[in-house]
Amino acid sequence: MKGIVLAGGLGTRLKPLTKITNKHLLPIYNKPMIYYPIQMLVDAGIEDIMIVTGGNHAGEFLRLLGNGHEFGLKRLHYTYQEGEGGIAEALGLTEEFADGDRVVVVLGDNILEHGIRRGVEAFRKQERGARIFLKEVEHPWEYGIAEIEEGRIRRIREKPKDSPSRLAVIGVYMYPPDVYEIVRGLKPSARGELEITDVNNAYLERGELEYEIVSGWWLDAG
């Protein structure tokens, strides 16, 4: 199983801090933000990890992280996303790295109190399909929201104004090898990006989308 940390984007919500660096290099308490998702993957037993980044500060990741020895890794892999093509486009850049294996994808600004080990272990036992992480939130109209019925995800709605559910889809996704076929078949959304929600909905339509409810706090540091 491979780990992927998506650390691109312009970080416009964090300006002026992100005028001079990538948002994932900003500090959260006593560590750069990017340290947290890498450590979550390592703690879940995943040691083959790729960082996807972009923009004008991509080289700073290599200077900061090197080969990942600080995390007990033998090496880290890197790839570069040109422009702002969306999360699913960034995932598509990792196909050669995945090399037919399952992948655990973490957005670089997502921090979970109890990590992702439990979800990764469940995904290892999962026979087919994808797995996403859900967390109950106070403002569901700000997120993609999953509606659960009889223990299954019925649908995912983007920023609904009147949702009966408060379960937000957070930035941790687990996919089988065929996710890259789905990504190749995507069309850009109205904002010109390949959307990860469309990937999740493809598995939902097949009846192959499982979920994990997050315990403890979750922070979208972006």
C-alpha cells in the first residue's frame, strides 16, 4: 500500500503568509504542517510515500524533508503539479508511483487527533472499492456532506443548505488501483478542475464506497 500527500495549491485563504512560501510549510505548533500527514501515514504502517506539490516553492519541500529520514523512511518520492487542476488531477500524477498498488491519499493540511491507522487496517481487509473518512461538523453547508442510510452512503452533496446529515467528507481517501482509470475519464468541473468528489461518486454508483467515522478532533489547517 502506497501513501500520497497532496501539498499543492496557492493557499489563497492564508495570504499574506503564502506570498513567500507554500501553505504546507507553515508551522502548526512546533512543526511544519506537512509533517503531520506524513507522520499519520508512517504511524499507519505506510512507508512508501509520495509528495505532490506545485507552485514556486516546490523545491523547499525537498530541502526540508530530504529522503524522509526524520520519519524513519528510506526515501520520499516527489512529483510536480503544474497549475491548479484539482485534487483528482494531482492524484492522477501518482499512477506510475502507485504501480498497481492501493493508495491512501491525505490532503497536506488535514490533521487528525487519532491518526488514520484504524481506517487503513479496515481498508486492508476491504475486498473491493474505496474508503473515505467522515467527520461530524457544525457547519455542513461549508463541506461535501455524506448522507448515510442503513449503514451505507446514500449520496454525497456539495455544500448543501438543507442537509439532514452533518457528516463531512474530509481529506483522507483510500482507493484501489482502478482509481486511475476513473481519473482519466473525468471531465473538468465548472471551476475547471478534476474533482475528487466525482471520483468518490463513481465508487458510490458502483456500490463500492465504504466509510470511516473519525473519532477525536479533525483540523483543516488550510
